[in-house]
Amino acid sequence: GAVVSQHPSWVICKSGTSVKIECRSLDFQATTMFWYRQFPKQSLMLMATSNEGSKATYEQGVEKDKFLINHASLTLSTLTVTSAHPEDSSFYICSARGSWNEQFFGPGTRLTVL
Amino acid sequence: KQEVTQIPAALSVPEGENLVLNCSFTDSAIYNLQWFRQDPGKGLTSLLLIQSSQREQTSGRLNASLDKSSGRSTLYIAASQPGDSATYLCAVRGYQKVTFGIGTKLQVIP
């Protein structure tokens, strides 16, 4: 199957700083990318959907000014958590969908905000 | 709004046993359903993907069925092994987005 990578796999930062997470489709072009968040013992929750070259669509309750998503190319999307706080500590997973419509998931990034 | 429920929440079985994990969803207008495995602190590993027009998919010791009209899917694991211990997630893709269940945490005891 197609491969989606995320970088970094884990990050620890101080409260108030911003953190950028990258999601790349390695061997296919992803017209649509998705960002999910998973809190401990909870299911993955969709945060936003982004199409290449256009603004992301955020799910209800997700602050678009706090979670900046950029999908500048067909193989790269970035999620920037701005002014991170401890409650933003979570597991962030991206997925990418190509022309055949199946979604492929990245390995996730664990964010810990001190 | 699609809701996905997985039962049981946790399951502990002795090695070698066959087992069934259940997933139910409220909106039958789905595109496909996918089963994943997630190891602690790790990402998702796709196990089986069933398109809405299909009834089941098989891969090795795994068999997943889909009854779209009743909003149910099952994941059957044959001859369970300790390496199967993980959380199993069911994900239902509607026409706009994917909704995940909370998962079934499986422990296979040697």
C-alpha cells in the first residue's frame, strides 16, 4: 500500500511555543489530507480536512487560528499548533487520500506540552 | 451524525482461541469500512478494508464482514496469538469523512 510519513514522531515543547508537524505522502499524490487527534482512551477525532492549494475545512470545535494547516503541495501538509498549552498534548495522526479514494494513515506524532 | 460503537471495550483470551470483535454504526450510507490495529503509543496499521458493495474481506487469520443494512461489521481472528495483542479500531467512511470507534483492547495470554 501507499506510504504516509509524519515528522517528528514525538515532540516535547514548552507552553506558549509553536510546534509544526509534517505529513508527507511518499509514493503518491494526495489531493486531500486529513488531520486527526487522539486523546488517551478515546477514539481518533477528525480535526480538519485540507485540499491541496485551498484552505482547510475545520470540524466544529476546532480552532482554526490555533491549529494552522497548510497543504501547499500534493505530497505535503503541515499542522502547526500555535501557542501550545498542556491541554494540546495529544497524539496527532494525518492521513492522505489519492486518486483511488482510499485513505492511508501516517504513524502519528505524540505532542507533549510542558 | 455517524456514530460508531465497538463491543467489547476490552477482551482477554488465551492463546489459540478464535474471537470476534464487533462494530456497529448508525448511518448505513457509507463508502467503506476499515479495520485497524493500533499498538500502544503507535500509529494505525490497516488490516482490512471492505467497500460498501462487499460482504467480507479476508487476510490470513483475519476475516471481516459487513452488513451495511443493519449497520454492523465483525472482525474474526482465528487461532489468536500473543502478537495479536493491541487495540482494534473500526473506521467507517461516509461520503464526507471517516468516523472511528473507540476501539477494542485485545490481550492474548500465552
